[in-house]
Amino acid sequence: MDGFQAYGAGKAGEAFDPVTFIRQPQTVVRLSCWLFTVVILGCITNEGYVNRPEEEEEYCVFNRNQHACNYGVAMGTLCFLSCAGFLALDVYFPQISGVKDRKKAVLADIGVSALWSLVWFIGFCFLANQWQVTVADDIPLNEGASAARAAIVFSFFSVFTWSVQSLLAIHRFKLGADSVMFNQEYINPEQREVLEAPPTQD
């Protein structure tokens, strides 16, 4: 081990290296989660609604079910904010000096990532089901069809990216536990010599 590390980061106060930060697996996966969220949001908000001249209000392309579009937009917005917040936390993480505070941050990452994986799995099943039962007459000239399929596909991808993010956070947690255990059991060499020295005879 090159110096003290806790939960995947070195001592607090080290200079921030953007290149190293971008190359970290957790950063790459988190940026992928953020990108997929942007795609889902863009697809639903831009082309997820159909507006017919004979109808006063536009309707959702997913089987005219407003709940499907609302779910995608709401979850996409919350997920976007979540990604931004945890990216900021990743930048700040090496500056956290307390091991307990780092542990809380990593545990939060595990919980939130697992939750988003579940949320996007539900979203994928919901959107796919509603798209499957959509009537062709409700999407004239296949308006919004490509966007709907893209939203479904990237919801499916999001399940795996958030699962990988959760696994990476679990790995960081295990690394942190090992490093903390190492430091708790560490004995100064001078103290070890005193402990191992044979008792003196009077």
C-alpha cells in the first residue's frame, strides 16, 4: 500500500487531479449513468407526446398513458440531480478527513445506486409494457416511435450501469474496511521490540 488510504482515497488535503479523477472506474460509470438519464429525459420530453389536430391536448406516446411519460420524466429529473450530487461528492471525497464520514458517503453511494437500479428496472418494465400495447393509430407516421424505443433501451442500460456503480461502491467499502483494520492493528516497530523482548532477570 502506497501511503494511507481509506475507502479508495488517500489522505485528505492532496491536490485534485482531474485526469486521475476522470479515469476512475466509478467516475466513468457515473458519467454513463448521467448520459443515459439525459437521453431518456430528452426522448420523452421532446418526442414522447403526440398532438393531433382534432384533439385539444397532447397525449403520451406510450399507450396514451400519461403516467408512463410522467414516470420517465420524474425519475429522469431526480436521477439527473442524483448523478450531479454524487459527482460533486466524488470530487470532494478525497478532502474528507474523517474515516467515519467517508464510510457514510460510500454507504450512501451503495444504497442510492442500488435504489436507482431498481427504479430503472421498474421503469424499463413499465415503459416496455405500455409500448407493447400501444395502438398503431395512436402514433401516426410513427411519430415519437424512435424516441420511445430509445427511452426503453436506455432505461434497460441504466439498470446495468447503476448496478455496476453499486458494485464499485461495495468494492470501495471493502477496501476501506481493510485499510481501517490495517491501521487499527498496526503496531509501532519500537513497541513491537519491547513486546517481543524477553523478560529481564533480577
